[in-house]
Amino acid sequence: MKNEFMEIAIKEAQKAKSAGEVPVGAVVVLDGKVIGKAHNLTESLSDPCAHAEILAIKEACANLSNWRLCDASIYVTLEPCPMCAGAIINSRIKNVYFGAYDARMGACGGKIDLFRENLSGHSINVYGGFYEDECKKLLADFFKNNR
Amino acid sequence: MKNEFMEIAIKEAQKAKSAGEVPVGAVVVLDGKVIGKAHNLTESLSDPCAHAEILAIKEACANLSNWRLCDASIYVTLEPCPMCAGAIINSRIKNVYFGAYDARMGACGGKIDLFRENLSGHSINVYGGFYEDECKKLLADFFKNNR
């Protein structure tokens, strides 16, 4: 099933790869429009918080002048880590679509599941394994070439 | 027991309070020196990621031009939430000292314990309830006056 937003997230991940970063991209969508998109910039910015999801959420909030992203969706090529899943909870995002599962750091079911800890007053819908093969290949190719 | 870094974190929390923000402050310390300090700016910046810990970690990393804060300590007036505990894991911070426990969102033992999930290759030492009464009072006074 084709999805334009996940394809934008994959393009963002490819930008990260070109910059020598772990290839992860994220897109925040509200009412069918992209309000934030970003790729991982941890190395370039020397910032452990510069994951794709955090940067996309910050851009979306700046666009809305609001820290609450109620009813928004996030599309991300790799399962969010605890920091990013926590940011998703804090921002009140409603739907999470992710590509590859992360058995080491995934916080949406891959390793732990923060969304099932009843941490927030709102419920979050999670769809894992979206464009999984493509997202996994992007990561596998990167680590094969870089490690 | 007096601790100069926790006292700086409390001063940061008081700045947040003056700005109408939930009063939380954080300080990152390496080799006995403050390399990052910040207070919660969620409302002022319309940014759900602008918690004291995230801002202090970003400042510390900018000062070192390095996203790794191995051997650093963080002092924070409130138990870190999942996002901030995740950022602490990602940044490789070694020691976490926090004031008030957070039974709703605390991710260092208060509600859940991310540091015991074996998510990272490094171990993190946690000291909760440091200057607890003072940190709790700061939060209680704020919520009594604002909600």
C-alpha cells in the first residue's frame, strides 16, 4: 500500500545517509498536510537529541506555535527510541507509523512499549512495519558500509 | 548534605517559575564544572521537547562539540520523564541526581524505570530524592497557584 508521507520520511532518511548519519527520517502530518519533516542529525549537530522525530516534532510545533500536536500523525522509518517515544507522548501525537522494528532500542513494542505504560492521559495508535523492507534495507546497507 | 550543583538546578527551577513555566531546572556537570544548565521552557518556546534536561544536555554537548557525555552527571529538580531519561541514555550520562519523584511520568523508578530495561551498553547510577522537600515544595506551590 502506497503512502506519500512514509515515502517523504524515506527521502529524509536518504538525506541523513548522504550526510553520513544513521539513515532515519520522520514526517509530522496534520489534516493531510506535512507540518514537520526532518532526518537524523546527531553527528552533524553533536546533539544526542537531534533524532529525526525530535526535529520533526519541533518544526511542527514551531509551525503551529503550539507544543500540543493533538490529532497529528508521525511517520518514521525506524521504531522510535525511548527519548523519541517520550517526545511523542509529551506532544500528544495521536498516530505513529514506523518502518523497521528496533530490537535494541525500540520503545513502541520492539524492545519495550512506552505507549502501554499508561503514562499519558491520551491513547496513541501505533502501526509498526510500515514499508518495513525498504526501511530495513536502508539501515542494513548503511551499517554494512560504515561499521 | 549541601550540594552546589543541585542548588544551581533549584535556581534554574525558580527561573522557570518566574517565567510561568512548570518549575524544573537541570545542570550537567563534568570534572566538577557546570557545562550545561537550563530550565523548563515548554510554554515559552511552544516546544514539548524543551524540558530542562534536554536543554541542559544540548548546551553541554554544544560546549564539548560532542554528543557523548560519558562520565558527566546531571542534577535535576524533578525525576526525568521518559523523553528526558531516554536523552540521558542516548547521551551516555553516567550519574543522575534528581529531587522530587514523579509518580505520573517518572522514568527513573517513580512510575517506570527505563534505566533498568538494559537499553544501553552503559550503566547509569541514579540517586533520587536529593533535596526532595525543597524540589517538591517548589512544584506544589506552583500547581497550587496555577491550577
